[in-house]
Amino acid sequence: MSVLLPVGLGLAVSLVHFFGEELDEYTSRYNLFFVAFSAGFTLAYFFTVLLPETISQSLLGINNLPVLAGISLFYLLEEALYEKEGNLGKIKYEFKEIHSIFISLYHLTIGMIFYLLSKTSNEQLTLFFLPVLIHTAVNSISTKEMHEKMIKNTYIKMAVSSSTLIGVILAAVVQPSQQILYTLLGILGGSFLYIVIHDALNPHRERPIGFITGLTTFLTIIYTLL
């Protein structure tokens, strides 16, 4: 199967990633709605597509161990920062430094999954791509949440933003196994779930409408594609 499709999707995410601040200026008025939409869309993807896919692929004989690892990774990272420093301002500053590094690794992994899914099913690739794109635009896995000194450096910003595209190319060269695919999917699925609960599922004005809209939009898409 041609590598052009995952490369195109990786490039699309990279562009959204790079221009995250500019997009935020245009969408900030409706940010609460978009965050809630992202939550509903992603949860629908997690429970109807990703979880059934990963549950059939156990790691060390334990079902959904990678999903648990993804949730635990984010929780332990934040918990470690709170234990280290009690000042909220310093916690936020330190977390942004770590977060800036983690963003690159996160999107590098997403790029690898784009390539691996393109070898199995274009429908699965599309269903994975959509919540990733939405998360990149409106949630905490984006350049607008990076450390401000890194954002101002164009070269660093370009390098981080292109990590999704680099991940596609890396996977095409390395050719990782299907077992690795499902392990990475599970870890990212767990991280998606943590981010959604942590960032979006906090009752607020307009959020229920956005959540329901995101949920029904994904269910409509999956009904159409599958």
C-alpha cells in the first residue's frame, strides 16, 4: 500500500500542530465547545473502535495492559511534579518544560501508527486520524501548550511540529511489527482517555452540547465508514 496517504495525514497534523497558536486565535471564542466536542468524539472512538481492537491483543498475557500504562504514565508524571513542588505556578512551569519534550515523542508515535494502520485498513487509519487532528488543534497535546521559550524559537517549533511526519517516515524505514502497533495504540488510547477526563470532562457552560455533538458526529462517521 502506498506510503503517500500516511505521509499526507502526518503532514496535515504537523501543519495544525505548527499553526496551533494562530488557529487558537480564531477559535478561542468557541474553545469550550471545541474542547467538549473533542472529548465526546474521542471517547466514542476509544470505546467503539480502539478498545475492541486492542483487547484482542494482550501483552504479557494481560488484556489492555498498554491502555492502563498510558493512563498511568500521565497520572504519575503529574503526581511526581506535585510531590516535588507545592507551588502551583512552579508546577505549571515545570510541567510545561516536560510537556514540551513529551509532545515530540507523542506525535512521533502517532506518525508511526499512521503508517502501520495504513498497511491494515484505511478505515481504521481515518478513524484514528480524526481524533488525533482534533486533539492537536484544541487540547493540551499541541504547540500552544509548549514552553513559551520553545514556541518563540522557530527552528524548535518546526522540529517539534514535524514529529508526526518524522514518525511516519521512521516507521516506513524500521517496519515495526503488528504487536508493536497494538501496544502503541493501547498506550496512546490510555493517554487519550486521561487527557479527555483531565482536560475536558469538567461541567461548564456549553460543554454538554459540545460533548453530545462530538459523540454523535463520530458515531455517524463510523456508521458511514464501517
